[in-house]
Amino acid sequence: MVGRVPGGGVQRNMVGALVLGAYDDDAVLRYVGAVGTGFTMAVRRQLKDKLALLERRTSQPGQSPRSRPRPSTGWCAGPNR
């Protein structure tokens, strides 16, 4: 998990989806997709609070999340490989 996208509508103050990444064979972190289904409202609120502690302004170095990430994407700090 490398970031989060805020929800819309009644979920606007919660996590809408988690942005996922994986390391490729060259140890570069790459965008692999997002998941936003199956979370209860309580879990969405908990994720927002917990991920706020890890938030950073930009994606991790070497990461290629998307050609045009949403301006509202919240990136998370993670372990360096």
C-alpha cells in the first residue's frame, strides 16, 4: 500500500481506496492498482486516522504510480527497500 484516495459523497472525509504498489525485478516500486471495496464505514475512518500518521507530499522515490495521479491522492511513507 503506497497511498490512499479520499472517498466521495458520504465518504468524503474517509478513505475511498488504497493505492497499491509492488517492487519490480529492478527494485523499483510500481503502481499496480487500487482497492476500495469491502471496507465498512468504521474501517474507512480508522484507515484515514492511521494513514494520516504516515502521509507524505509525494510518492516514494522511484515509484511510478500513474501517468497522472489524482491531485487528492495521499501518499504514505513506507520502508525503503
